[in-house]
Amino acid sequence: MSILNVENVTHGFGARQILDNASFRLLKGEHIGLVGANGEGKSTFLNIITGKLAPDEGKIEWCRHITTGYLDQYSTLSKGKTIADVLREAFSHFAELEQEMLSLYDTMSDCSEEEMNEAMAKVGEIQDILDYSGYYTIDSKISEYANGLGLGEIGLERDVSELSGGQRAKVLLAKVLLENPMILILDEPTNFLDENHIAWLKGFLQNYENAFILVSHDIPFLNDVVNVIYHVENAVLTRYTGNYDDFRRMYELKKRQLEQAYEKQQKEIADLEDFIARNKARVATTNMAKSRQKKLDKMDKITLTGEKPKPIFSFSPARTPGRIVIECSDLVLGYTEPLTKPLNLKLECNKKVAIKGVNGLGKSTLLKTLLKLIPPVSGNVEHDQFIEIGYFEQEEEATSETALQTIWDEFPSMTNAEVRAALARCGLTTEHITSQMRVLSGGENAKVRLCRLMLRSVNLLVLDEPTNHLDIDAKDELKKAVREFKGTVLLVSHEPEFYSDICDEIWNLEEWTTKIV
């Protein structure tokens, strides 16, 4: 049974076409992966089907009495609520049903037999719904989901206004999963999850009985949880059966077949044009030439879409510092209370080090402390005198400035053409370059920030979750750039496949924490 039908949807922003005559169907129980390069319109499509955005043309039809749960990249939380308060909101409609049931019990004390029978029938109906939904085991269910996503260790009584961006994202994810909707819509849900929590979410989605639509650039994760792929490219939406690897095989085959058909047709066109040019002037062959011209005019011409610009990342090395780039003695991380035991660390020149550990242990805090952006609880951090740092922060507020202006503000001596060329090397088009940072997709935004980093000469590259939002091509290119960088690298990432074969050392924060892991 089809629970969502999208027919002939067209949408654009100004001259930029995002979707062109796109059609889509979602069947009961289907697990769909929505894939495509950064900026192709995946989040726009999700906003259209959820009613946040009206398409320019086309029709969206949901089946009746459908329930949806939507986690997007930019969801927010209200101040003044605890994590537990937010998670209980997932069951608010059941609480309303319970109140209705209690009100019905009150009316039974003074009513006719007919009204009593009617009220009893409604009470029975509501009771069945509450029993089936597990309403009376809410607290244990909240605890299960919260622990699965690492919220239990943060503390369910923590005010959401005190949480980091990654922690807030996990609260919203837990809430939408607890709602158990008929259609679950998830936009990059693994971005702020570590390996353990990704494994929990993977198991959850594999066993999810209802349908879901998932946007993710995490290929191993996609492969394990989806059975249908929709690919958006050049404003066209195409359906493929199977997981991501199946899609790639079919996509490459289809692309080769189209290229072969194009080459064959181009040869045929050249032969026809040559025959027409040689024979149209001769009386004996002019009719044959006209016949060939008609065939040429009626031909359904194959066009190959141009290749999307692929990013080229490279980091410029500054002068080589001393043998020890950063040295810590008896360093204790934390804000109001210690997060770690005293640490004695040495970061050696030209070493590439990955930092791992479950969320909430202080990976970003460690980076900021090592960079002297925040003070430690105790202990010392010493930098080499010739250290030149390039820092990619996990979260950075998007502004109303254009990508062009963002780079120009930091490098005013560059010409307009030089700034544009630098952004273009990062895979950004003219349209992206002149767009405000706040309207760019997460991946496009990250490419602008990487561009800014590439224009500096650095000898210590510090990257905090740099692959969040980046598409497959950009991730591969960033991995290559980090591998080839002639300097020291300090990296936090929740994707072992990104860092495991480019790093010399792994620092595991779980071995240093004062928390129970």
C-alpha cells in the first residue's frame, strides 16, 4: 500500500532548479535512503513532503490518518525544559487520551444507560490504544532509548539549554524515535553519534516495522538499514531497489550505457550530416539527402549532463616547528568539575592523531583545551613557539554573509577572482559562492569553512568532526588531503573508516575519563 505519493513536483530557488518533474512513492514498511551530492536538494525535498515548503508545481498525497516524525538538520529545543520533559512530549497525545478517558469515567456517575454504554465503548477503545502503545511503561521506554543514544550519562534532569549542539541533536532524535510514527524521516541522524550509538540506531532501524526515509552520507550505515534508494541528481529523482552498493552498481551501469548510446548516436549524426552535405546539391541524390535530413530532425537527441564540480582539498604547510608541538603536564579537563584524570600528553611533529570516545566525555573540550581556547581545571599546556594552527570547529553559526564575503573578510588582500577560484576548487558553484551562508546546505557550508582553512599556512591541523554533512566525493577528497598534509594533525571523527588508515595514533578518551563508561 502506498502511504505517500509525490507526483510531478517541480521546485527551484531563483534561477536554480532543485527538482524537475520529480515523482516518488513510499510503500508501507519500505526503508528508503535518499542520496545525492551536497546541495542537490535532499533537505528541500524533505521540507516539501512534510509541508514546510510549498512546491512550485506538483501534487503531494499522504494516506489518511498518517503519523510522521521528522528529524531535520536544524531542529531546535525550547529553553527551560529537561531532557526527560522533552522525551515525554513524544507521548503527549497519549496523555491527552488518558485525560479524555478519566473524564468519561467522571460522566458515568450520572448518565443514562445509553450514554453509559457509549462511554464504556469509548473507554475500551482508548484503553486498547494506551495498552498497545506501551503508555504505562513510558519511563522504562524513555530510559531504554536515552541510554541507547548516550543521554542517560548526561542526566535526564539536565536543562536542554545547557546541552551542546550534538547533545541537543541526540535528544531530538530520541524524541522522534519514541513517537514511533508510521513514517520516520531522518536527515543526517548519525552526525553527532559515536560508534556505540550508531550501532544502537542501526539495530533500531533494521527492526523498525514502519516506513522511513533516511538522508545520510554514512555509506556503511546506509547499506545496513535501507532496501530502496532514491537518488537526486541534476533536479531528477530516480528510484533504485536495494541498498547503496546495489544503487552504485546500477547507476554506473546506466551511466556507461548512456555514454555508449550517446557515442553511437553522435557517430550516426555525423554520418547523416556528412551524407546530406555531400548530396543535397546533386539532382540525382537530393531526395535521399532530404530523407536523411528528416531522419536527423526527428531524432530524439541524447544529452549527457555535465559532471558536477568535485572538490579539491589541500592544506598549505607552514614552517616546521620543534619536535614536540604540544606538551601537557598533569592536565585535567573540565569546566566546573573534572572530566578526566591528570593527563601527561605529547603531540609530536608530523604525527596524525585521532581522538575517540563516546559522546559527552569531552573530545571537543580536549581540543579546545589543547588549543588554549578554554582553560583546564588544572595542569599546564605548552605550545611550540612556531606553532601555526588551523582549526575546523564542529559547530559554527551560519551568518547572513555570502560565502564570497566570508572568505574576503578574512583575506582582504585577495582579489574577487582569487576568492572565487578558491571556493570553486572546494566544489562550490557561482550560485553557492554568492549565496548567504545560512541558506547553504550543511555540506556546502562545511566546504566554505574548509576553503578558509586551506588559504592559511598551518603546521597543526585540528579537525573536529569535519565529515559531518560532507558527501561521498568530498569525504574522500578530505581524507586524501589529510593524508598528504606535511604537518601535524589532531582529528575527532565518529567514522573509523575515515581516520583508521591515515592516523599514526589513537587517543581513547574512555581510558582517561572520570565518568563511568
